Amino acid sequence: MQFTPDLLPSDVLGMNIFDRSTGAFRAVQGPIETNIFLADEINRAIPRTQAALLEAMEERQVTIDGKVRPLPKPFFVMATQNPVDLESTFRLPAAQMDRFLLRLSLGYPDGAEEARMLQTVGDRIPFDLVNAVTNPEEITGMQKLVQDVAVSDSVLAYLVSLCAATRSHALIRSGVSPRGSRALYKAAKALAAMDGRDFVTPDDVQKLAEPVFSHRLILSAEAGISGETAQALVRKLLEATPVPPARNEVFHAEKR
């Protein structure tokens, strides 16, 4: 869905409209009623429209006129941001940023990738050639498998210590919230499962700390003056935090 400054919350969530033919209100579903919701250039929407996603992203439901409606399963939100600061863009509030599991910067494609893109979709996007590669039942099944991935006491303590370090750093005004620590916990388990393991290692935590933490940190004024970035601070915290033993058999034996 393309987000624009004139977009209202009802354009995302849906609304109840009066039907003259029946003399009653009827519910009109919004585009949020889907499995994968893509918010294109989300920072172009006004803050109250952005806030319409908060309940959906956290509780997987929407509330319209006091009536709660659960969203389809699985459900998750992907979003892009306009990287250019223009008059028509709005900063995403911290509460909303905290609900995104990861933030990634794709950058520009290299020459070969861009040439391949133009050869494939330069004239038109062949939607008729797009085929389904999975189904909701398969995805929910994989989500259940990830829940069975074990996190040992030593890895859990390492993860918690990284979160605590963001809350006490002199250049970080607001560190990672408990929602952020839960995000790293879940993301590390998913990465381990993708690697064919049923247990998490410190490497999984380290690989995901930057994309999970960086958009959640609010830096101090001193950090801005010194040119520090959230990504650089996360890397420094990773270097400064003691790492438990990295032998896979140790974590396999300790898994809970």
C-alpha cells in the first residue's frame, strides 16, 4: 500500500459505512486484512495514520467502533521509508519503531544486479508470471518449529547483558526496551532454525544485534555532536560485552 500525507487511519483499517438499501451500517475491510502488509514509504503518512498500525502489529487485531476483529494468520508488516528529508515526511514515533523486528538498509544494486533488473522488469512487471511459493499453513508451521529452538542459560545471559549495555551507555539516551530484547530472542531462534540447528549460539545473537537494536536506540545530543551512529554504537557494545564459549556442543547440552 502506498502511504501518502492525505491517507487516513480508516483508509488502512477499514470502516463502518451506512448502507441506505438496508438501513444499517456494514463493515468495509481495509487493506490491513491480509497476511503480508507492505507499507510503502510509511514516513510519508501523518502520525495518526502511522499509529493505526500499532494495534495490528502488536495484537494482530484491529478495533473499529469498539468492535475487535482478529487479522488473518500469519500476519506481519513490512515497510519502506523515504530516506530523503522532505516537507511531506514524518518521523516514525519510538513506539512504532519498536514494533518492527528488524531494520535493513538495502543500498543501491551493483551494476550486474541493476542490468538484470532492467532486463527482467524494465518494460513491465510480469505479475502474470508470479506464482505462490508457500501457503499460510506452511508459514505458521515454520513459526511453530522456531518456537522449539532452544536458548541455553549462557546465551540468554549474553543476550540480556547486551540489552542492559544499551541502557547504561553514556551516548544512548534511551536503550533497548523489553520488546527489543524479545525481538532479538525470537530473531536469533529463527536464524538458528534457518541454519538447520535446534539451538541458538552467540553468533546468532551477534549477527542480529545491529538490525534489531539500531532503530530502537535514541542517542544523546553528545552522540550527534561527535558523529556517532546507532549502528556504530551497537558494534562497539558487541566488542565490549564478554562472549560465552562458542562450542556448539556446549549450547546443545545446555539447551532448555
